[in-house]
Amino acid sequence: MLLIPVIDLRNGHAVAARGGRRDEYLPLVSPWSPGSDPVALARALRRNQRFHELYLADLDAIERRGGHHDIINAIAETGPLWLDPGVRDASTLQPEQLPKSLRLVAGLETLAGVDALRSIVEQLGPDRVLFSLDLKQGNPMIGTPSGWPAPDPIGLVRSALAAGVRRVLLLDVGRV
């Protein structure tokens, strides 16, 4: 089993998730790092807890309120990173700004559809892209319903695999 800590990033801070109710997320208080500095937390998780990989969800980018390129790059410098930057399609990618050690998490919540996912996989390669089947209490969080041929979880995973994805992450934000 692979255990990968998740850092949710909002307004430049690591925040504590609350069942997917993002308006209730508060700056994180943790035993691993003082304060809610996401870079300090990433360093502490890697150094003190010996986590090789980290997952970073840029909630501001996911919600289309800007992004945190400097923070993302600083965390990527600490080691391998899975990043959900709220990518919608290949045109919203900036491959030159993505560190080579990064694996892009393309989330159902923000993707424009299966064709967008296929284009992203073609641009970055199948080893650098994960499809996140985003659920809330078991229900798919489909950002663009018209972009997916089958709206049920199994159909969504089949579509992602057909688009070239090799890894699927099941994420139910209602259980976080």
C-alpha cells in the first residue's frame, strides 16, 4: 500500500479539509509543522515522516481563483509531487512551468471531458497523468457533464482508461 499525504492549498496556506465543504476549510494546525506554511509542511513530511511522494491540491486554481506557482515549485523541489492544479484541458497546461518530477492529477471536477483528458495525456505522456475520479458522498463531481459519455463511476473510469490514463485515483471529498 502506498500512503501519500495530501496538502490542500488555499490562499497560500495549507488548510484542513472538512467533508468537501471548502467554505469551512481553515488553516492547518499539525504536529509536523508550526503554522500553515505549505512548503514548511512539505519539507517536514518528507524529512521527519519520510514520505517520498506528496499530493498537492491547489484549491484556488480548482475553483478558478488563481494559482500558486511559486509555492508549487518550492514544494516540487522537495521531491516527487502529485499536483491537482484544476486543469480543464490541454490549453490550460503550461508544460514549461511543470517540474519534471511532477505527476499531474486531472480531476473530474474540473476537466472539460474525456477529449480534454486525452489531449492532456498526449501532451504530457501517460506516466505523468493521473485521473482523479472525484466523488462527493459517492456521487461523481462532473464539472462538464456533456464531456463524458457515461456519468456513472465505472463508465467514467473506462473513459479515462480509453483516453490513455494508466492511473486512477478515487477521491471522495465527502469523506475527507
